[in-house]
Amino acid sequence: MDLMESLYSLEAPHMPSHELYHTIVLRKCELEKIIQSKKAALDKSPEGSLRISGTPEKPMYYYRSDTCSFGGSYLNKDHIGIARQLAQRDYDRRILKSAQAELEHLNRSLNLLANKIPVELVYERLRLQRQSLVDPIHLPDAEYLKLWLNQPHSSKIHQKNKA
């Protein structure tokens, strides 16, 4: 069972079911796929790094086996594939770092949301005696429907038919 299936199968009363929570869970799933994909790509990528010098019109690429060294071995046109792989490796490392940081923040947010009652549910969790004494910011659907049905409504179409 994946994260999305487990989310929708939960019926715990403390789990918020509002849009923000679901949006965060969807983003979390997306980030987990990105992280998994980039880890796999990094495992297959060549070791080392790429140094680029020259001008934007005529860049010169250098392979560095040790990231501490400044120089590196010059990569001519025949080795542009290695330059691409090294550039992709650097990009994948940056994406992985960014996705892991975002995922960490989302996990903290989900923990906060899971342990809190959404404001829309606070009224519903009050005892009936207390509900009768407060003005809620959000009426439950059943109460809203009851109020709406009890209000007299006159439609313009109905008034035109009487005239």
C-alpha cells in the first residue's frame, strides 16, 4: 500500500481532510519520486565534476576527478558526452538536495496538521449545548442546508409567472 492509498484509507478523527493537507501529501509523493529517480541517476553517473571556462560562445570543458583541484583534464569535442553526463550529475545533485530539503519541511508540516484539528471541525467537535452558545465561522453542511431550506426564497421566474 503506497502513501496515497494509506491516506485515503485512514478514518482517524484526528486526521485533517482539508485541501491543504491533500495538496501537501500530493507534493510529498511527487518529491519522493524525484528523490528516488535522482538517487538512481546519480548511482549510474560518472564520478568527478565538470569545470567550464572560456566564453559563452566557445565554452571549454574540463573533467575534474577531485573537486578540490582547480584545473582538470580538457575535454575536446569527442568527449562532449562526458561533459553532458557530468553537468547532469551536478544538476541531479542540486535537485536531490533541494527535493530532500523541501520534503523535510513538508513532513514537519504534515505532522503539525495531523496533530491539530482544522478550524472547520472545531465547531463540530463541541458539545451541542456549547454549539448553541457560539457563532461558528464555518457551519457544518447539514446545518447550512437546514438554514437555507428554512429561509423563504422567491425566484424572479416564479414572480414573472404570477404577473
